[in-house]
Amino acid sequence: MKSETAAKFVPAGSREELVAGIRAGDESAWRATSEQYEPLLRWLARRCGLSAEDAGDAVQLTWLRCMKHIDQLTKTNKLNN
């Protein structure tokens, strides 16, 4: 997979709207989120040396954890916190 995958960007308002939609049970918000971020997640997993099969498992686990903790996502969350 090309490294440009990691460079895709979603404006902050769009991310917040997607999370709000997922919280509200909007299937289209979940679909849009997975279409936007799954290539990046797969790229990261492969970049860490996982096989295609293991990368798929890692991505699936990531989505499960995302859903489990969706109510903890806020616009103030940052990677360095």
C-alpha cells in the first residue's frame, strides 16, 4: 500500500459529526468512518510487520475497541494525553 494512504485527512468538524452519528446509531456514519480510516489502519498494521491476515485481525480488533469506547471520544482527546 502506498504511503499516501497515511496522508488522507478529514476536517475536524467531519470527525466530530461522524462520531456523533455513530453514537446515535447512524449506520452511514459508521460506514463513512470505516471507509475513511480502514486503509490507514491496514497500512499501519502492515508497516508494523503484520501479515495481511494478522493485519486484518488487528484492524477488526481496533474497530471493536473503538465501538466499545465510542462514548469516551471527545474533540479534546489527543494522542499525546
